[in-house]
Amino acid sequence: MDKIKDFLQKQRWFRSKDKIIKEIFIQEKIILSQYEILFLKVIYENTYEIYLTAFKRENNLYIIKDAFLEQEFLEIFLEKFFSNTQKINNIKIISTEQTNTCIIFNDGSSKLLLKLLRKIEEEDSPEKEFLEALNTKEQDKKISPQIISEIKYNNYFLGTIQSFEENEGNLWELITKVNNNKILKKLGAITSKLHKKSFKNSNKIKGFESEVVSEQDIIIWKQNYQILFNLAFVLIKKYNEDFSANLDLEKISMLKDKDKILDILKQEKIYKIRIHGDYHLGQILENNQNLKIIDFEGEPIRTIQARKAKYLVFKDLAGMLRSFDYAEKYYKISINSKVFLDSYFENCEIDCKFLLESMDLNMQILEFFKIEKALYEFIYEFKNRKDWVHIPLSAISA
């Protein structure tokens, strides 16, 4: 298992690189011709995770190479798990730099997308539930892909087969278009439509129901913020010491009380809903100035329970605004975020129940979630991409 352990720790989709692996064993196995699909139970100090892998087997030994990136294996896999009589062809791996594995293929009549989860759970994925909620009316103009089929094995949810959305790229790749006010207005409008559809269709999917924010919600959100801030502040102090960054730690420490703004919600009636959860420019596909939203799995390092939880829509708005900041720093450009926000609020109904009546309060809550997101980003970048740490750090220390 040592070679498999080394393999896992090198994969982008392996989420627990900072944890010490105590043991790995094969929970379940599926034999497909000369390949074996392995359900690996990875055990840590106080918890475990299940990862989906597949290797070719020769002379009773595994060839430690990801079979999900091999054409031959993918044909066998799709023929077993995709109940379609058409011949599978034109298989193409979109990218290996994902927390999941995404494959484009043709079933003889249409172009489809296989989205395979590598960290698997014994319940439906957040994306599967969200796409079902968004695509309840056939006459609606779709703002996201549609679920064609789901892939399950015993109690495990392995992934989905979705409609493939033709596109010229995502908005991170097509960054020059984000400078276009027309695109920013469309982005604001489609974000508003996302939240409105989530709110209106919430009663049609079990567990998706929108709810009035309670005092207990506020307590939990504040507790979660304190945990996030404390972890981030420890790492910020370490970064400051290791790299002689000369940060104003006293000023940054004042962000600890930023969550007090949430107490305003105790006097207001506002709904929490299922949100995208990992909303940024890379999640928006563009084709001839038409936009589609993809990837509803939520932030990859969070638990499935957290990714399925209901939140205020400001989390999504903050995510996109933080993405603007990344784009501005990386590409050395300027993005007019006001156009995006104005379009979003204009496209929400006057009595929109997932917003506050006061625009000033909306903006104050949004500022809190921007800081929360920047702290999350700092932790992620510190652990995974130290060359990017300066971007969230500049927002935290501003």
C-alpha cells in the first residue's frame, strides 16, 4: 500500500494532504477486464475518507497509474455504468487539475460530460441535488447543465453524467471579457436568477427547503467564523515570521470581531437558501456572450454536510467579488464590481426574501462575508500555493 499512498498524496483531488495517514485498505473492489476499481478507505487519527481509484493489473500487480485517465478503461467504465445502448466514442479528458475527474464523450446522439467524484460519500452529491432543483421547468432558459444520469455503486454516489455545455471557455480564461460591462451585467443577472430559482424551487427537492434565519444559525455562523479566524491568524503570524512580511498583526487581529455585524440579523427576517458555495469566475462558462453556471459541489475542503447547508446569498456574492480581486492581481487589470452588484440587486424582486430591505445593511453583511472568504483563501493558499498567499493577504491586511 505504500505505492498507493504515495500516488494518493500526489493527486490534486486528494483533499487531506495535511493529515497523517495511519492506514489504507481496500473497502470494495470492482473488476472490469484487466482493470480494478478500488474503493480506498484512508484512515487518519480520528476520521477516515473513501477515495475512488482504478489501476490496471498485470502479473498480479497493480500498475500505479490513474486508469480514469486512460481511454481504454474509460470506455469499459462508461459501458458498464452508463445505461445507454449507443456506442461510446470521442472520449476526451478535460483536465487533470481538478478536485474531481471530468470526461467529455459522445453516446452516438449527443455530447455529454462525465463528472466523477474521487472522494466519495454514501449520499447524493450537492451538485446532483442543485441541478435537479434548477432544472424543474422544461420551458425555462437553462442557466446550468442538466443531469442525464447518475452513477452509483451500492451505497456510494460516484458521479453524474450531464449535458455538455458548448463554450468558448470560462470567465477566468476569458478574463478580457470580464472588463466588458455587458458581461458583468449578465453575470449579475444570472447570479440573481440562480438564487431566485434556488429559493422558488426549494420545496421540490427534499432537504433543499429555504428557511428563515434563526438565532441558532447566527450563533453557529459566528462560531464557525471564530474557528476560521483563529486558524488563519495562527498561520498569518507564522507567515509573517517565516517571510519577514512586516504585517500589522494588531490591525489584523481586530478582524476577530467582524462577525458582530451578524447580530443585526436577529432583528431582521431573511431566508437562508442552498447556494452555489464555491462561486467564482472559473465556474461561469461563456458562449457568444451567453453564460452558464457549472460545478455546484461547493468548496472542496469542506465536509459534505457543510456543502449542503443553507447560507445567506452574500456568501456567493463575496466569492465572486474575491474572484475579481484574484483576477485583478493576477492579470493586472481592473474589474468594475459595482456593475456586477448593481445588476444583481436590480434583478432581484423588490420583496426578495433572501435579501435585507436596507441596501446599507446588505453591503455591511457582504463585507463580512468577503473577509470570511479571504481568510478561507489564505488558509488554502498557505497550505497549497504559497505563491498566491499575497492575494488574500492583501484583502485581510487592508
